[in-house]
Amino acid sequence: MDSKRTNRRELLKGGAALAGGVTLGELAASQAQAHDHPMTPGSENASPMILGSKELVEYGQRSRYVTSVRIQHPPGGRPSPDLFGKVFHVASPLQDSVGVITPSSLHYVATTRGSYMPDIDPKLHTLTIHGLVDQPLTLTMDDLKRFPSVTRLHFIECAGNRHTPQQKTVQETHGMTSCAEWTGVPLSTLLKECGLKGSATWFVAEGAEEVKGASSMPISKAMDDCLIAYGMNGEALRPQQGFPVRIIPPGFEGIFHTKYLRRIKVVDRYYMNYNDFGHLRPDPKELALSEQIGPKSVITYPSGGQQLPGRGFYEISGLAWSGGGAIRTVEVSTDGGKKWNLAELKTTPQRMAHVRFGYPWTWDGNATEILSRATDEIGQVQALREQIAQWWNVPVERNYRVPGLDNSVMPWKIAKDGGVTNGLA
Amino acid sequence: MDSKRTNRRELLKGGAALAGGVTLGELAASQAQAHDHPMTPGSENASPMILGSKELVEYGQRSRYVTSVRIQHPPGGRPSPDLFGKVFHVASPLQDSVGVITPSSLHYVATTRGSYMPDIDPKLHTLTIHGLVDQPLTLTMDDLKRFPSVTRLHFIECAGNRHTPQQKTVQETHGMTSCAEWTGVPLSTLLKECGLKGSATWFVAEGAEEVKGASSMPISKAMDDCLIAYGMNGEALRPQQGFPVRIIPPGFEGIFHTKYLRRIKVVDRYYMNYNDFGHLRPDPKELALSEQIGPKSVITYPSGGQQLPGRGFYEISGLAWSGGGAIRTVEVSTDGGKKWNLAELKTTPQRMAHVRFGYPWTWDGNATEILSRATDEIGQVQALREQIAQWWNVPVERNYRVPGLDNSVMPWKIAKDGGVTNGLA
């Protein structure tokens, strides 16, 4: 696709320059319309118009034809009174995603309890750092914004993402992850300002939610790359993302990304908190202090519930990410896992951030299965479901529930009629 | 700020590790509050709450405390009936910006005529490529999305940005530029599919706006890096940005980024169009076929209308960009241009994209002037206003109107009381 390396002669031939030849089954019919549009001013059908308004001048809105929305997660798992009262897990429409930025209005949301969000006046909000420090610090939002800032792309993912593998769409199976451009102050900068005592080995980050959203993390993570974030995708955090400030410990499970952050206590041991419910299991095999999201990828197009209009060329598109660093490679199989092919990384891989991958595919119209597999910069490879079953010594059934975090390879079945369904259902 | 290179001993000392020492004048007072927040559950004042709703589950909104909005450009320049009827230039609130992504709702908007936007049903929209090609092509949006896609960060800037230099705020002086993650199909891919005839040297991109927004561009630009974009910041283009599809010729003036794109005609010469009004001037000195935005930067904090609360540490923050490629360096002066210091680039410089820069500054409380100057990867340096006056042989007055595009260095005056004003006013 690099036009600079293609000489003019090749360009003039057209079409052939594309790997595999782009043959879109639907094109022939629509080409007949080409001459309905003469280059004569005024001869076109006028579009209906949207009237400008003060509100649209100040803050724009999407088209009424764009209806992609978030959904409750898991779908239908809770009755509606619960949804707005207690449980509040909301999945992002990955099937409609492009690029790597998740629009803030569509970023996944999870709270530990309740959909009632703190409605915080940033002028009254403070962040206190105390505990095993030489000098405790209480910062207003204005204070915080005076420190040197950084801006980085990072994903967040709920540990519960994909906890029931048979769901229909990629929004239902993988929608509890999103990626945004975060701006804030490195936690290391603030801790240096306070001065850490020698016994400081852990810290607890506490938010203003009903159950405080407290999480314990090692002080080494704080000094490495934790961000005290007040900006998201170029504006202030949204209330559902912890306005006015949250912590981003890149690559750690979503529950560690404490929202409405009001206190960091530096301590000398792991503190058990409400948020640890996600790590407690009756089965000792499953009991573990997990933190880091494993390497993961999923094909977003074509994915469950979508329909291929016919055989021909498609670009398989998807997202890959890892808590272990940047994604190094993504492989795609279009024959159920027999052959794996290197995908193209469409965006620059960044540490603990989604990367968009693409793979050119000419579908021959036969039933098949498509899969993707990610490898991160420290060499971790996303495992097949069968491999994970072997590690845990459970029966190799494709739809068993993986203990703990499920980062296994996701298969999508393509039927002869072009319908796409979950390969595990 | 690199914690890995700082040994534990240095960290424990605190504060000293920061260049210049972060001394926030306001901190001493607020530290006294540190003990108002004991780590005892239930003892905090409860925040007011936002009740979850079906609408907020589906599509989130910003906090009611975040009120940053776009404004008419130039401010007060037109009476209100005009604003919603004919003129429609809307500037982005750069003074509140963080990072490099402009939220789609706050992206600047310019149309050639009228605030009535086409309200296009994407199912009925087609893009036709014709003229000097072997095989004309008409693509539906579904067809277009089957081609291999790319995702890139690019700024857009109106050539009229900063055309009256004395305005008060950075939104008023520089708000007609924004930056987004665009997803779409390289125009080169589509032209290869059609096959270019040997005489193809220019193309005209036409949109569905009242005056069609047609622009002529060299075919070499099409084959190099033009994008036929349907995605913006992870979702569909917004109507104000050309939903369902626009052309992005990276680094070219905004007027070439035709919205509501419905036709590309490949031709053998420059075609004069309505959009060329921006390039026609009665003065032959000013008459030029300009396309590319020059290297440019502006300090967004502290900027006009803002107020420094007192002397002490601040991070000067701003944006830099160039139509000539990626930004190589940004320099900042805090003494009215006598000494220039290298700023830190806070995000990875990308070709024809905003980059966020920062410079640590301890203000001594005296009146001064702060400025920034960008250099791009091909060595172009943003000029001082005095240099430009010399080139054009006009009197060296700081507030004269630069002919054509104004990419001169922007000075902000800091008064003794911390007030920030336009250095050209």
C-alpha cells in the first residue's frame, strides 16, 4: 500500500497493485450509478439539512444515523431495577470501533456498587497523600495541575471481561475494555514531593465512591508508571471515569484504576479492601493476587452478529493489548487455527495501550473460523483456550469458564451465508 | 522525571529530584487540611450523586462542572442572525486543552457558507471517482469500509486562524485548529482501483455542502498521503466534520479537507472553485496558491485571560504543529525572546499532527513575556513577527496583519499581578 514504492506504470494499471486484488462483490452494481452524478453544479438532489444552533456551536453532537451505544454487562444478566440501583457494568460497542481511541461517551464503565456517580465540584475536591511519608500533602485540583504533566495512551480492562464465553457479540464478550489518551501527573512526582519513608512498600488508593474503590498496589508500581489523571481524550475526565481525578496504573486490572481519587496512603503491607472481592475464590486453585492483564486480542470485524454480504475481499480488523507492555505482533488465522499469518499493526504500538490490527482476506464463500493471537514486547503469547484448559487440568471443552482472567484466543465462525457467530457457543 | 534512573536514596529525600524544585505558592495553606481526612471509613462528607439512567448507560456525558465550549470566530465579528444563517466559523477552547486529541464535540468548525449542515443518511450516500481514470467507481459507505484502512493522528487548521492578531484569548487567536485520530482508506488505494490515465495531474474533491466545498489538489498529494476518512476519534465522523465521509490531505489548509465528500474528479489542470476565494487578494503581493500550513506553535497555558495565582512553579504547556511533517523541536522563552530553551515534547511527534510541549518554569513574580517557537522535521522554523514584517517589507509593528497565513511566534505578557494578556494587543 506504499505508494512511494509503486511506480507510475503499476498505478496506471489499477487494481492489480492491491495484494490479492480487491474484488468487492457488491461493486459492479453500484458502478452503474457513476453517471447519475454529472459534474454540473446544481444538478444533485439536495440533502436534508441540520439547522445550526447555539448548542451545536458550543458543543457538537453525533449524527442521528449513528446509534452505536453501550450496553449492560453481562447482557440480560440483571433485572432493570438492579441496573440502575446496584450493578453498573457497561460494555463498549467494539463491533463499531475504529482506530484505538474509545470516544469518552462510549468508554466502558464498571463500579463496585451502584450506578449513582459522585457529582463532584472540582473546586471543593482535594487529594491527600499521607502515611509513610516525610511530609503529607493535600492538593486541590488547581495545585495538582501545576505539576509537570504527561500524556499517554492506555487501555483499561475489567478483570470480569469475557467471564461468560458463549455470548453473541464482541461487545458482549470483550466490551469491558477501552482505550483513551490520559493526561495527568506521574504519581512518582507527588511521592518525591512528599518524601517516602524507608518502610514504604505498598500504597492504598481510595476514591469517593460508596465503597471507596480502595485498592492496594506495590510502591514500585507507583514509582514506575502510575498516573494521577485529570484529563481524558483532550478534556476533563467524565463523571463515569472518575471526575475530577483517578489513578491509572497502566496494564493492571480495571479495579485498580480508582476513580474520584481523594486519598493515597503509603503503607508497609498489602491492605485487604472491598475491591479484593474480585480476587477471592472458594477454590484455592483460583485464589491469586492477580494484577496484570495478560496479552489479549479480539477481531472486531467481522464479529458475532455481523453479516458478510458475500464472498470477496474484506479487511479483518481488531484490537490487541497487554498489561506486559506494547504489542509486538498479532497473528490472524482464517482457517480455524491451522495456519497463522502476521497481521499489519495499523497504529504505533504503545505500552499498555490498544493497538489496531488488520489482515487482508479474500473470503471464498466457504464456512470457516477466524481467530487472532497477540504477542507482547516481553514475549508473552496469548494462549489458545485448549492450552489454558491443559494448564488448569480441566476438560478441553471450548466453552468452559476459564478460572480468573480469560485472555484466550477468540474464535468467530463464518457460515456459508456470511453470518458470523461465537465459535465457543 | 525518569524514576528508573533515580535511586531510592534520592527518592526518599523528596522534592529535590524535581528540576528547579517544585514550589507551589498555594500549597502551604492547603497542607494544613491533610488531617481533615482520617483513613476511617464513613467519616467523609458524602458527595452529591448523579443518578444513573438509560441514557447515561448508553452514551455518557461530561460533568456539569465542565463548561468549556467553542465560540464564534472571530468573536463578536458578526451579528447573531449571520452566525446561524451564513457565517459559521467556530473556534476550539485551546486554553482548556490537554494532550493532543481534540474531543470531537469541541473540534473547530468552518464551513464556506451557512451553519445548515447536510443531514446525510449514510445508506444513501455514495462517493464517485471519475474523470481521467480507466474505470470510474461509485462506492457506497459499506463498499468504502471494505477497503484496507489506516488510522492516523492529523491536525486541521483554517487558513484564517489568527487573522486578527490582537484578540484576547488563545481560543480567539488560535482556536481554528484541532487534532483528531482519523480512520479511513488511502485515496491512493481507490485511485489504483480506478487506474489513473497518463494525463491525470490534479483532482477536484467535491462535497455535498451548499457551495460544494470543492478544492483542487495535485494528484501527487492524492498518491502520497490523502485519506478518505469515515472515522474520527474512534467513532463515525460528526456532522460538523463531514459525516459520513471527508477527505484529509494532511498538512494542507483546512479548506482543502472537503466534507460530505461525494465526488472526486481526476483532471489535467488546476480547477478554480468557490473555495479559492481564500487565496484571492487584490494585492498581487498576497496572491498565491498556498496549500501547506507552516510550522506553528502556541502556549495554551498560561495564555490570554488566565491568571497566575502567585509566583512559584508552573509548567508552561502548549501545542505545536506543521504542514511540513512532524515537529522536531519546540523552544520556549520566558524573558521576551532573549533566551530560548528547549521544551519537552510530551507526546510522540507524528507527521502533520499536534504535539503537546511543556516547559518547567519558576516565575519570580516580575512582569515578563513568554513565547514558543517550533521547528519541523524538514528544518522549517516558525518565524518571529518582526522577521515576517521584514520579508514583506512592511513596518515592524507587532500588531500588523500578516498577509496570508500567519504562523508567527505568539507572545503572552505576564503582568506583576499574574494576569496574562496578548503581547500584540
